[in-house]
Amino acid sequence: VDQIKIYSDMKIKTSIILCLSILFATSLFAQSKYDKGLAKAEASYKIGDYASARKNLEKIRKKISSKLGAQNQYTAGIYFSLAKYDLASGMPLDFEFNLQNALTSSKTLNGENSEKYGTMLIDAAEQYNQNGSYRLAREYLGNAKKILETGSFFKDPLKARWDLIMSETLAGQGFYNESLDLSNSRVSYFAGRAVKSETVPDGKGGLTSRKIPEAELDQRLDDYARLLTGIATAFGKQGAQVSSDSAFGFATNWIKKNIGDHTLPYIRNQFYFANMLVEYGVEDLQKNAEYDRTLLILKSFFKPTHYLGIQIYEEYMKELLRGDNTARYYNTKSEYEKMINKEFPAKSIYQARLKAVEFDKKLDSDKTKNLEQAANNVLDNTTTLPRNNILTTEILDFLVTLSTREKKYANVEGYLKAIIEIKADLFGAEAPETHLAKLRLANFYVDFTNNIADAGKIYDESFFKIVEKEIRPWHNDNLEILNHAAIYYELTDQYAKAVATLNKASSVARSKYSDTDFKYGEELTRIAKLQIRLGQYEDAEKNVTKALAILEESRKIDSRKGLLVAAIDTQASLLGIKGLFDDAEDALDRSAKIIKKADAPISGIDALSTAQDLASLFIQLGQYSETNDILDELILEYEKLYGPQSLRLIEPLVNKGKLLLAEGDYTSADKVAMRANQIAISIYTEKSTKAASTQKLLSDIDYTIGDYDKAEDNILKALASQEKQFGRSHIDVAKSLSQLGLIKFYKGDNKNDVEKTMIEARDIIGKKLGKDNPQYADILKNVAILYISEKQYDQAFNALTQAESIWRQKTGRSNSVQAASIFVLTGDVYYQQKKYDKAEEFYKKG
């Protein structure tokens, strides 16, 4: 009986073991089958066949759920795969839903402090990077690090992967220095792993060589290629052109040699390289970087539906639009549109992205009717497009361009603020990329509003404290920001900072462009314009001369004629300031001929801005009637665009006042001058140089009507702010001193003091512009008035003869009004000497 019991027990145990063995084998077989099904879906995803990937995943998901239940060890991974497929298919809301399900499932199954949950957070961050949600990516990476460090899991190769993704996150946010430091610290590690075999411990105290399995080797090679391309891309976005070009070259050669030129790492590398070149303004891409070539490689070895393929299609279409290659654009667009209609969900945001490209096409062809409404309809009615998505910012950016062109400035400000809000969510409030969005708003404030103080705060907080430390000369926004910051400093009488910022802009331009590049010529013109406003006439002359030499070389290219006209007009303004009126008129005639002879309207010419810049010169040239019409139209348009208290009205109002004064309409002139003065004081205060022009005009009016006390009061206010900002030896200071001398003379002040003031003004002009300059002649005329009153006729004759000689030599054809005043004064001298025949002769000339 005992033996039977023992036998029976053994039999039972054997049966149990056998059953367990069978069950374990069956489980392994099932698990292997499940893994194969999941791998099949992943293989479809890798080539860009997202429809097949989803189909294969849903098929194996049903089998797993039927055997293991709705919640099982595969649930988190399946949700995560669905999230990847959704993102690649242009369904960001579904992506977010499935990604959160994946994380919740992993936390529930594995525990909040598990290695698997920490690893999935890293995976989630990688997907958020792809979605442009860098703030969330960084938060997830931070949480993953805490979990993995707590459990002692934060070790290579997992830590190296975290570093790789974090470097991409940082670059996406605009923290280029930190990103590059992290990437460069990992180069040797990833390079060391990108080998076919490695030496490992043999378990017996020795070493042995291990061949890396094919799938693992592919991943290692891809990781290193991704790191190299990431470094090159970060340099490119930073604006470090030389470093970026070098890094891309190294990465490209390594990928071609070790992975091949028909692989995703190669395609990604070439695509990002092309993007960098386009951002830097390169019009003709290198053959290996051309979008159509890269797209052809992708379509030959992968599915054109791959998310990289979508991006390449879009950039290629934009390139065709830039090059006016209309036929190829429509063919490519048709091919792309058919693909997204067939292969992606009807609600995919790829439809909206195509419309965004079309908006650019319509804008380029000036088909802007209802375009703003159409763009807003895409934003409002694309239900699958989240508000906080990078595509939304791209469409809003288009609306900024459109509304600026149509002068809908209130709309522009709203769109810019919306972009800032969205980017703060996507990149983080303190990310340099968010601060760059704020800087665009600051530039807008400087160009089109009175919000100068707000602009200044943004330049200080966003550029000089954050962005400037991250970017290099070739960064796309660098020059634009520096130019506007310099204008801001000039507007707010911070001339030392304006000059320093302008010097930075000049240095950046020199680093970025060759000395024959038309873009360098364009920047030199911008710098010269601001230097004229700052009174740096010698530097302005050098820069505008260089600009003209560069732009003359491309004067036959229609798209660049506007740049040449701008440079010529800037030169004309400078010539007018220097008193070389005939030369200024010649320059204006030339720019007018270029515009007239052009086959089509020249792009890049703002008629209002040009009119404002040249109005003072037209008055100096005696073109009163024409200038009056220009100013009336300009003032009316500026009131409509910017409001009745805009700072942009000050200069046109001052010029209008000068015209009214010349016409003898003193009441109207005073009214206009008072309005200009009120605007200037309300924005800049009474002690600003921006108020000085209005104070000088008021002084001119008071002087003309004989109210010398008020005239002196106003000219002293102007002189105080001018001298404070420019110093004593400045042309504007000299002109104010000369006017002050005349006022004191007619007031009956001490003539020695009057003479001292006038001689100082004369000598400043002589030193700055030369003694053969019409401005010098103008002050000689004022000095002559003093000499006549003191009956110092020889000195008066000497001054007037010298002045007339200068006017004859420099302004022979024009400015008869100036010549007339000299003749009249000469007549006065003869009259005082009782030489009436000679006096009559000169009076008649006058």
C-alpha cells in the first residue's frame, strides 16, 4: 500500500511538472507569437507605412486581449505604439490620448518607481520632441531621471539615451550652448558603440570578442548618426555657420560610409542640412542637399508617407515657390495631395499643413482677398489641430506677414501675442525660442506703435539677458533684432547704446556676408540710415558708398532694384544734410529713373517710408508744392494707420510746419508745430532730442514773427537736449547755435556774445563738413548780418563773397532761395555804403 501511495504521488508530481512544462512552453510560444506580431507592426512604422502598422497592431492586439485580458503586460506598449502612429499620421489629439494611456498603464502594471515606467517617460519625451512640445519633453525627462536615479537604474546605455534625447530637447527650446555641451560630452561613448563587435568579459576573469547582433548594431549606428546630425543641426540653428557646415560634412561622410546613403539617418541628415542652408538664405542648394533628390531617395527605399517625407514634400514645395517654378510646384502639390488624401485620416492635420503652404503661394502672387479669413478658418475649424501646436504658430506667422503687408497693425499685434502664448506652452516661458517670439513683438512695437517702453523692456529681458548669449552671427533673427534695438536706443536718446548696438550689427553683418553679397549691401544701407539719424555722417557715407558699390553689381536683377533705390535715396538724404543739394537732386533723379524704367512695380519700396525720409530733402531743394502734397497724404495715412498721437507723425508734422512757415502762413505753421511738440513731449518728454526738432520749429516761427523771447526759450530747450546727447561739436548743435546767435542779435543782446556764438557754430560746421560746404555758407550769411549791423562792411563782404562762391560751386542749379538771401544781404551792404546802383543790382538779382 505504501509503495502504491509513493508511486501514485510520483505520478501526480510528474503530471503536474509535465503540465507546467507544457503550459510554460505554450506561454513562450504565445509570447513569441505576440512579439512577432508587434514587431511586424513596428517594421511597417519604420518604413512609414502607418496604415499597415496600425492594421497589424490592431490584429495582434485583439489576439493578446482575448488571451490575456484587456490589461496585460503588452497594454502599455500597444498604447505607446498607437501614439507613435497617431503622431506620424498627423493626429496630435489622438497621439496625446494614447500616450497618456500608455503611461498610465505602465505606472499601474510596473509601479511608479520602476525602471520600465522611467524608461517609458524617456520614450514619451522623444515623441514630444517630434511633436514640437519641448517643454513637456523636458519635464518628462526630468521625472524619468528622478525615478531612475532613485532605483539606481540611471546607467549607460539608458543614461546615454536620456542624454541624446535631452540634447535634442534643449536645442528645440533654443538652449544651444547646453545642448552642444551635452552632445559633445557623449560623442566618444556613441562612437565607441558604433562598431560591429566589442570586447566583453568572458565570465572566467578574461575577455572575449562579441559580435553585435544585427538589430542592436542598427540601433547603435542610428544613435551615433543621430547624435552627429543633432550637433550639426544645433550649430545651424544657433547661427554658428562654419561649425554647422563642418559638422554636417563629417556626419554625412560617416553615415554614407558606415550606414549607407539610402537610409533614414542619411535622409534625415541631408534634409536638416538643406533646411540650414535655406535658413541662411542660400538660394541654390548643393546637389546632394536638394530637396527633390532627398525625397527621391526616401520614396525609393521607404514609403513617401513617412513623417520625414511629409516634411520634405512641404519644404520642397516652398522652395519651388521661392524660385517661381510654378509648373513643378503644381505637379508636386498634386502628388502630395493625392498621397495624403489616400493614406491618412480625413481629419489629419496634413490637410491644414498643405493649406498653409498654399497661403504662401497666394501671398506671393498677391491673391490676398479673403486670405486672412481663410487662414483663420483653418485654425478655427480643424478640429484635430490643438491650439498649442507648432502648425498653429506657423499659420499665425503667415497671418502676421499678411496683416503687416495690408497694414492691419491691430491684427498683427494680436497674432504676435498669440504666438508668444503658444510658444510659452510648447517651449517653456523661459526658453530662448519663446523670447525670440517676444522680440518679434518688440520689433513690431518699434516699427509701428508708440509702445517704445514695452519694446525696451523686451530687448533688455529677452535679448541681452537670454537670446544674445545663445545665438551666433548667422542666426536668422540676429541682425533684425540688433537693427531694431539700435533704433530703440536712438528713439530714447540712449546714443551710446545705440552706437554700440549698431557696431554689433555691423560686425554680425560682416561675419555673415561676403563683402560682395547683396544682402551685405542691404544691411549697410540700413546701418547708414541709422547712422545719419545718430549724426555719424562720416561713417554713414562710408557705408552707403560700400552699399552702392555692391548693389550696382546686381542692378539688373528685378528683385534687387528696390535695394539699390533705397541705397541711392539714403545717399541723397546724406548729401542734403551735407548741403550738397545738386548732388542730392542728381541721386533722386537716378532713383526715380530706375523705378520708372522697371518692367513691374519694384518690390521692397515703401512709398510712405520713402516720402518721410526724403521730405526734409525736398524742402531743402525748394520743391515746396510737390512736398506739400506728399506731406498731406503722408500725415493723413499715418493718422489712419497709427492714430492721431503716433510718434511717426512728429517728423512729417515738423516738415509741414516748415513749409507753412516758408509760405508765410504763420498761424497754421504754429498750430502744426504745437501739435508735433505735444506728441513728442507726451512720448519722449521735453528734454528728448525727439522733441528738439519741434522746439526748433517753434523757435523759427517765433523768430520770424519777432517774438524773440519765446524763440530763445525754445531754441535753448532744443540746444540743451542736443548737446547732452551729441556733444558740443555736432552739426545739429551748430545749427541751433547759429539760430540762437541770430535771435540774440535781433533781441539786442551783447554783440560780442552774439559773434562768439556764431563763430563757434561756423567752426563746428567747418570742421565737420568742410569750409566749402553750403551749410558753412549758410552760417557765413548769418555772421554777415552781424557785421552789417556793426558797419564792418569789409568783413561782411568777405563772408558774403565766400558764401556766394560756395553756393555757386556746390549748388549751381538749385537753391535760388539761398542765393537770393545772399544777394539781398550784399545789396544791404552797398546800401549802407550809399552805393545805390550796386545795391539795386544785387536786390534785382535777389
